[in-house]
Amino acid sequence: MAISRPKKRLNRQHIGLLYLDGDASVRLLHLAWHHDLRKELPSDKYLWQNISLDETNMIHLATMCELIYESNKDGIPYGLCVEGAGFAKDGTLLPEEHGAGLTCATFVIQVLRSQGFMIIDFNAWKHRKSDKVWQRQVAQDLQKNGASQKHMDYQRRKIKEGAARFKPEEVAVAAITSGPPFGAEAVKAPADRLLKLVIDHSSNLATCS
């Protein structure tokens, strides 16, 4: 699990899956943006920690990461609701509706979910008032970057319905802590501590550059 605070998107953390590929090389799989799925070498801007899985399941997860990258060459749509888009056994994204997609954080949730590793208790994760502020900002960015009208209509409908947001630091904590799945309150304090570490790390890198 890897998490960072990109300079270009202040107040928005970014998360991805760090794993070893078939050549035993470290790779980072992450949903960078709308239809922008990347597999690349990780940089020092990320902090990382092992997911709470045994070695066998780690190998299975790494294999799934490779399958997902190879099976989604056109990328994965960016969407604001965790439900409506999951992965088939061959790694292909299966959107249930036009407009369904994932954020960087829900991408991680659904990749792990595809392997039977449930890190989030969805029944204990409700919409927060602050979620709408972030969602509307992202929707504006999507529209500016050319997302289709149908895609935007879906995002606006989900915002209106009160779709819950899953922050990268919350998802990271849920993934690295033993005993999942977790609700929002269970990860709040450790996620706040992780966020401080991420911000401090980003600040230190900026100072050294």
C-alpha cells in the first residue's frame, strides 16, 4: 500500500497498490485520473506499508494487479461512488451503469474486494456533509477534462443521492490494520495520524528539492 500528497492537487491525497511483478520488480498500480490507469516505478513521494495479508494472499493480489493492468488498456473511468464498478476474475472492470467508475481510493477497495479481502464495512460508512464539497470539486475537474455528459450526469446523481467518500488515508489504514472490515469511526483517529505523516513527508521533500 502506498500513499502520497501530490503537489498538483493540494488537500487531496493519492493511494495505490505497491507489489512485486513477475520479474520481482517493485511496481505501483494506481488510478491516476479519468481513464488513466498506471503501472510504474514508485517514487520517493510515497509512504508505504504492507497490507494485512499473508504471503500466499500477497502473491494472489500481485497477480490480480497485473491482470487488472493488462485487462484495462483503455483505462478505468473516474467515478464518485464505490458501488457500480467491480472486477471480473480476469481483471476486467465491470461497470453496472454508464458513468460508474472509481476514485484512487475506491480502486484499491475494489481490487482487494475482488480477492475476498473486505477492508470496509459499508454499512458503517455513511455520507458526511464534507463529502459533497470534495465531490463537487472533482466533478468540476472531470467536466473541465472532457468527461462525457452521460458520465457527468451519473456523478451528479450520485452526489445528490449522498454517496459516501472514502479518503485515501482512511482506506490505507483499513488495509494495513488487522481485523477488517472497518467503519468510518474505527479508522478516523489512525487515519488522521497517517495524514499528518503524509503531509510532513511531502513538506520535507519540498524543502529538500
